[in-house]
Amino acid sequence: MSPLLDAVVTEYLPLKEYIADFTVVSADLAGDIWKSERAQYFREPGNKSWESFVAGRWDEAVETAEADLPDLTAYYTSLAQQGSRFYRVRVVDFPVSEYLRWELHVLRVRAKAGERIRIAQPAVTAPAEQKYGTIPELLILGDLAGYVVDYGADGAPCGAAKFVEPAAIARCRASLRDIYDSSEEFEEFFAREVATAEEHDDR
């Protein structure tokens, strides 16, 4: 567990219970959502775009991700109507892996739909982790709850440790905001590190 959550009481929820709990809590959300992603690879069984990617069908993977734009736009519009915004800090190490190249295409669709995403590169990640410890896979739902998402050794989600202590929620949110404020806007990073590289690959 991250030093951010030292001595904080958590309740471990297996995957199905975590998803059910998230659904209930987010239905009453009145604040912003904050999410961090630190691992450089996740397994995402059930995600059709990911399944196309691992099968080597790159164009299909990107097209499948882009097809989610209308539903995602509706989701972020709904969040905005209830006074909520979704912020994501995505840590990216170099060289950018094939998995991350795929995920960044997926995140680009989310950014177009209304999610506020920034990329934390090593120059930001290193001092942040000296200050806060290894950045956990966090999901903060306003002032209602926080989750440290648990991924197995193979990168697939297993569940999450839930915490509701207000001070811990505020501390985690403040740390993510600090990292976010120092990170690069998603589209700037994508244009330079993903789109440009793909243009060169096509030549």
C-alpha cells in the first residue's frame, strides 16, 4: 500500500463486489473523479478493442475504440450535468510500449469525449514518487470513497481496497492534483510521441 494510505483502514472488495460498489457510490457522486494509472501494462479481457490489439488486428482495435466516442461523450456530459469532472493522470515510461501505444489511442477517444487527461513522464514521476511513494492505481470518487485498484501479476484486475476516511481521500486527491498540474496535456504528448512515430512507421 502507498505511504499516502499508511494507517488508513481499507476494505478489500473482490472484482465483482468492487464494480458493484463503484456503481452504487458513483450514482450519488457530486464531486470530481480522479484516477491514476502507474503500471505500464494491463490485461483487459472483455474489452473488444484490447482483444483485437492482442490478436494483432491494429486497425480494428483503433476503430473499435473510436466507436465508443458517442457513449463516452454521453457519459461525460452526464457527469458534467451533475457537477462532476473526470481527471486522469497516466504515467508513461520510455520507450513507449506497444500496449501503451494502444491505450493512448483509447485515452484519446476519452479525451475527445470530455475526460481531462494528462501524461506524467519520468521528469514528473520521479520527484512525485520521492514525495509520495510509488503512485498507486487510485480511483477517487468525490468525497465519498477512494479505491486502490488491485491488479494481479498478469495485469488483470482482481478487486480494490476501498477507503472512506475523509482525510485520506483529500490527501490522495491533493497528491494526484499536484502530479496532474505538473504533467503534460494529453493531446500534446500524443501528437509528439504517438502520432509522429506512427507517421514515420508508415513511410
